[in-house]
Amino acid sequence: MLKHKLKSLYFLTFYYPMRANALRHRLFPSRVRPAKVHLGPGQSNYLGGWTNIDANFLTARIDVWADISAKLPFRAQTVEAFYSHHVIEHLPDRLLPFHFSEMFRTLKPGGVIRVAGPNADIAIKKFEDRDLDWFGDFPDRRHSIGGRFANFILCGGEHLTILTSSYLRELVENAGFHSIGFCRPVQETHYPCI
């Protein structure tokens, strides 16, 4: 539980500086426009050629320091593509509609987003099939199908929402997106998929 308390303290401490930094980027954008934006790269998923945004400036490798649960640090219609891999499930569920509307606001016409995360549709099917081997032991060592399912969905309390294709469709459609497609996990890596 200490990890959650430290994370809360971090966000409380840097709440205003992060928002001020994001506002600075919106008001005074750099000469290099962010063509492609990677949300939440963390420590090891930095993408060269992309503008990498994360709230954690202490350990993450980033280009722009900002809290992605708040207003994104870009002007309207300035981003060609967003990539978010295993990030939005860590945002509070109540903030997801705002987050997707922010991506829509800043995306150029014809731009794309790609969102990936724990696929609850597949996890539910594997749970119903009692496929114990499909689920891993992360973050806790569990041997029951229910325990492993909880590991996958909740990730020790780190995941704050469940991602299903119908819920993602609802979020993106309500934000204004159209031409929505879904990729098969791991098998399809081209841009237009979410």
C-alpha cells in the first residue's frame, strides 16, 4: 500500500507545477511540432522520433513533463498520432472520457490514436474456459483461476478500470472519433488500430 501513498503524495506535490508546465507548452509550443505523441513511456518504453509524455520525471525517460489525466500540453489539431500502451487502465475511470476528448481536441483531422492495454474481453473468455496457463503470476503468485484473473484485471490495485472493446468504443465515439478499428493483440502493429 505504500506505493499508492507515495504515488498520491507525488501527484499532490507536483499537481500545480505539472499543470503549469503543460500550459507553458500549449501557450508557447516549441518550433518542432509534436507529430507523434507517446503517452506514458515510463522507464523503458521511450520511442525515438515521438514526443514522449509522462508525469514521472524522476525515473521515466520523457520529452514533456505533464499529467496525462489533465489537459494535454498541445494546441488543438496539432498532433498526427497518439500511442498509449498500457497507460489508460491506470487512470481513474471517471477521467477517461475527458482523456479521450483531449486526444480528440489535439488530434489533426485524419489523425489516429492507438490504445493498448489489458484486454478484458480475452481475459473473461480465458477465465470462463478456466485456462489457467493464459494468466501469469504477476503481480502476485496465485494458483486459482480467480486469483490469476484478479491479478490480470486489477494488477495489485494499479489498474483503475477494465478495458473491453465495447467500453473503448464507447469512450472514443463519445469523444468524437469515427472509423474505429480493433487489432488482434500482438499480431497487428499497424497504426489505425486502437
